[in-house]
Amino acid sequence: MYQQGYFHISLQQIYYFIEVTDCRSFSIAARNLYTTQSTLSKSISALEQTLDVQLFIRNNKRLLPTKAGEHFYEKWKKVLMDMEQSINECRILQGGHSHSLSIGVLDTHKTEDFLQPVLLQFRQKYPEITITVHASSAQDVRKQLFNDSLDLIFTVLYDIEQLDPKEFQTFLIDECPHNVCMLKSNPLAKKEYLELEDLKNSRFVIVSPMYVPTYSGMIEDLFAGTGIQPCFFKHTNSANALPYNLLDDSDVFICDRHYKDYGNPSFAFRPVIHTKSGIIATWKQNNKNTALEFLINEIRLYCKSSYL
């Protein structure tokens, strides 16, 4: 039996709770939701009273979900996604098309260089379709694509090895060489371009395989057959942290021109000849969202007419 008090929980309260958990802050969540911090705080407090459960720990200006809060977050986020998906499916069954799309991008990429023009162009043609863009790590966007939380993602070219061609379709957005990022005082920075042989004495800062296993795998594949064993000197939990770990002239990390810090004047970036990196768009073969077809067509048209 359901307790009647639970029927007073509104979708708005759940939505507020999800946003606060994502932001770990009432003030940031309030700004994102175009409401006041007071309104948000009262809504969460009322939700906690109805549930008779503490959802957040508030101390030292930090806001962290409790174990119960984390559990509700996982369950309720899926409920909201399932609701949105069911609405889209009903519209498709009725003979129309979905009115929304969810896209994932890497939080370490300058995806806006090509995505923003595509979205603006798409908006002009299909003003009735709402597109929401989410930024996260490579592992997270891939996971969200797998569990149908996202319709399409833009990710690194080497991720294609993790995608079953029977289940996923991919489209190459841009192909470019790998780049090495290093301190400007690194002797290799004097070169216009690099070969893999130049990196035999370098110490590689990498994203830990615990977080992104494909990153270290990509580097190992680069050196396969060269007789060079890359030295994985330091592991980080995010590609965003890679530049901060360049503390010696022998320290380097691998990226490409789409990396968000590419061109940062504090570092030197040099292309590695005879290597291949880039960006792909990928989506599930069985995705029935017809709005996705419209977006893919726009992406193809843009890439055909533009040079990234």
C-alpha cells in the first residue's frame, strides 16, 4: 500500500531535487532553474518532511547528498528520463515526431566550434524541437548513451573501438593528428612536429584506466610495433586535470586540436605525424526518435560544407 502523503510529492520537487544534487549547491541550482534560492530550499525541506528522510548534509557551505539522497537521485532521475522517453514514444506512435533531443559532449572538448553552428541551423528549421546538451567525461557520456539517457554523443575517435557496429552508428566529424602537450621549456617544443620516436624518453601523464580505460589503451596502440614502451608516469581522474600535472620538462600528455586547452599559451602543443585522432558522432541503431534523423542530416550537411 502507498502512503497517501507521498502523493503530494510533485514532479517539480523531484526536478528541483535532481538539479540541486547535480549542482551540489542551492544558489547554482536556483540560477539554472530561474528561481530563487529560498524557493528551492523550501521545496527541498518540504520534500524531506514528506519523506521523513534527510536528503542532504549541509555543513561548511558544502551540500552533499546523504546515502538516502543518493539512492533517491538514481531512482528518480531514471523516472524522469523514462517519463520523457514515454512522451516522445507516444508522439511517434501518433504519427508525429519527438519534440526533444538529448545530446552528450565531452567536458574536455571544444565541441562548440562545430556544434553551435549546427544547433543554430537546426533551430531555424525545427523550432518546435528542444535540444538539451549535457557535458561530462568520456565514460559518463558513453554510459548515458548505452542506457538511453542520451540520443547522440560526440566523443573521441578512438572510442569507436568500444562501440559494437551492430548496435551503434557513427559519423566522422573531424580527423586530425594527435598532439603532444608539454611545458614550453621542454626541448621537444623546439620542433615543428614530432614523431613517436621523439617521445621514447617522455613521461606520460594519463587519465587513469579506472576512469577512462580507452585513453591509456589509445597510447599503447600508438606505440604498438615501434619497440617503444611508453612510460605512464602519473595518473589523474580526469582529462581536465592533465595540464596541471606537467611539472617537469619530460612530462607530456596526448590530446588533439579539439582538446579544450589546446592553444593555451602556457604550454606547447606539437602534432605527431602519422597518427590519427578526431571526433565522431554516435547513436544507437534502434533509436526511434525521428528528431534524431533530422539532427544527423544537419550534422552531415554542415560537415560537407565546412572545413573544421
